[in-house]
Amino acid sequence: MMSQTSLESKLEALQCHFTWDLDPSRSKLFRLRDKLEDIGTEEGNSWLGHIYNLRGYVQYKLGFTEDAQSLFNKAAEAFCQTRRADEGPWLVVNYGNQAWLHHHLGEQAESQAYLSKVDALMNKYPSPSQDELHPEIYAEKAWTLMKFSADKKLLAADYFQRAIRMQPDMVEWFTSHVIGLVSASKHSDTGLDADVWEKMRNAKEQDPENLYLAAVYLQERAKKGERVEDEARELARKILRNPVSSYSGVKALLRVYRNYVSVDEAMDLAEEALKNHPDVRFLKRCVALCYKWKIIFFRESRPKQSMIDRAISLHEEVVSLYPQSSLVKKIDLANIYAKSNHSQAKAEQIYKEVLKSDLDPADKQMVYNQYAKYLNFDRQDRNRSIKYHMKAAEIPIQSFFRQNSIRVLGKIKDRSRNQMRREIEEFLENLPEPQ
């Protein structure tokens, strides 16, 4: 047996989820767990091994070590199936995860056995480039970072690029690289640059069956002013014929419908998909989202009470289907209740419960921003609304919600009639810099 110190230094040197500095809050782990479960596990998903690996790590972080062990085992099996080989460099990360898990469980002999397996793989399948990681490791690291946060997406893009440069025949790496680049620039004012456009066109040619990519491509073309209604409807037929998961492209396509076809057609499409697959919770989430768009964002006229009732029952079901990751849906539910003829008190009740709950700073910031808007638009309580925009803005985390609250406060300050003008001015001058 090697010494504890030497075992720990070997573990620290591994490339796996335990050494990649992935340390999100508990609420983010629950959200990520649900997202990964919604990807689905149908045959032919080339990311299946990576999905199980990350799910295993998330379960470990949440304290479910038996689940973690089972998922790491499934990851190893999935890699063998998708790569059609019993071993290969794609197992390095998985064996690293297993070595760490056994170490944490106090099973040092098993941990050492996995360390030896990692050494054997690294010797048998060295990286094509001497001073870089193996492309399989870069690809898994990139895919994993993409799932964690927006600020890791550019680093993920860099890792994908390195993997693709060494092993250009992996179509799914190229596709995911492009989807990551598009996602990283979704809030940019200038849109996609020419280089990303070129990559997206290439990905589309290389991976014509990827309907998620097809929906993202359609959205970007529509942003440039192209008419895409007919293609969107044609793509909808294809997506509805396939097994449903969050990788099937349905949610990305619904966004295209919302922005460039019609929100009513988006609702019809989501309802049709749900009718075909009534037990898929991800689809219930998609249908609920469409109703939220219609009731909250597209209010040409007051929505019918029957539509509000349907939206409420959908959101209540989604909240129960995602018990640990439904904060956003609870807020949506409160905002829909606020539009109802007979349930406005329920909106206030939900907000009160959420505000009292134990939230991490980023979630608290989002709730304060949303509550401020609710107070302004639904309760006409301008001064309390300002107070909650201030609470959102003073949490020093850079986010859409913080920027939005600062922008709203800036507009109010510029209206000389508001009695809180001086207070807002001082507040904005003394705001802490975001982390």
C-alpha cells in the first residue's frame, strides 16, 4: 500500500470531476441534477458516458454516495457501448472519479487499483501532443464546464478547440463546441461574429441529424432578419417524431416560434408534444414556459381566465415535479397568480414564502429583482419596489438581474419627480463592484 500522502498527491494530479474546481452551491447542484436527468438516456446519445459521469459527481456532492457509485459504473458501460471498445482514453476521467470516490469512502485499496488503471491507460494511450492533455479528456472537461456556468463557457470553448485540433473526426465535439460558442454570446449586442457563423455552418453540414443544432441555427438566422417560419414548422414535425429529451431541440425550437413565428403556435406545438408524451416532465416544463410567455410577455389583451387556470395548474405540477430546483417556476407561478381574477393573494403568499426561505446570494438577487417588478406592476407599490431593486443591486454578483435593477433605478433617478431621487442617486454612487 502506498502512503496516505503519496496517495493524496496522486489523486490531486488526476484529471477528473473531483479536481476540476467544480464547487457550485447546493441549489445549483439540484438544478444541474434535474437538467442532466432531463437530457434522457436513449441509445445513440454520444454524450451518455459524460452525462453519467457528471451525474455521479453531482450525487456525490449532494451526499448520495451509493447513487454516485452506480452512476460512475453506468458511465463506464456507456463509454464502452458508444466507443464500441472495452477500454480507451475516454475512461481516464471515469477511473479518476472512481479513485476519488473510493478514497472518500475510506476504501484505499480500491482507490489505488483505479489509480493503477489510470496509469495503465495513460501509458497505453498517450496524448498526441506532448505538453497537452489527451483530446478525450479536453472534450469531457469542456462539455462539463459548459454545464456549470456562463463564465466557464469560453474556457470550455478553448478546451473543445484543443480536443478538435488533435482529433478532428469527432463530429459531436465540433457540434457541442459551436453550441457553446453561440450560447456564450447570447447576451452580446453585436450577435455572432463571422468566425462562429462559419463554424456553425460547418457543424450543420457535418451533423445534419442534430435537431438541437438545427433549432439553434434557425434562431441565429432569424435574428439576422431571415424568414424562417416554414423551416421552423418543418423542423417541428421532425422533432415531434423523435424521442423527447432536452437534447431533442424542442425547447430551442419553441424559442424560435415565440420570437419569429407566433407564441400561440409555440403553445400548440408544446401541447401536441405533451399529448404524445404525457409522462415526460421536461415537456410539462416546456408547456408551462409557453403559457408564461403568453400571459406575462405577450399581453396584447387580458388573457382569458381559462388560460390563466391552465397555466397555474401546469406551473403547480412542474413545481412538484422539480421539488428541489423549481425556484424560478415558483416565481413564474406567483406572477401568473397576480394576473388572475381570483388568486392575487396567492401571489403575495408565494413571494413571502420564497423571501423567507434559505437562498444563496445569486438566487436571492433574482427573487428581489422579480419581487420589485411584481410590486411595481401588479401592486402599484412604487416605493417598496425601489427598495427591492436596491436589495437586488447591492448583492455584488454580476448577473442579468443585478444589471436590470440598476438600469431601472437609473431611469427612476432621472425622473426628477420621484421623491426618492436623492436616495437612489447616493445608493448608485456607493454600489460595490460585482465579484
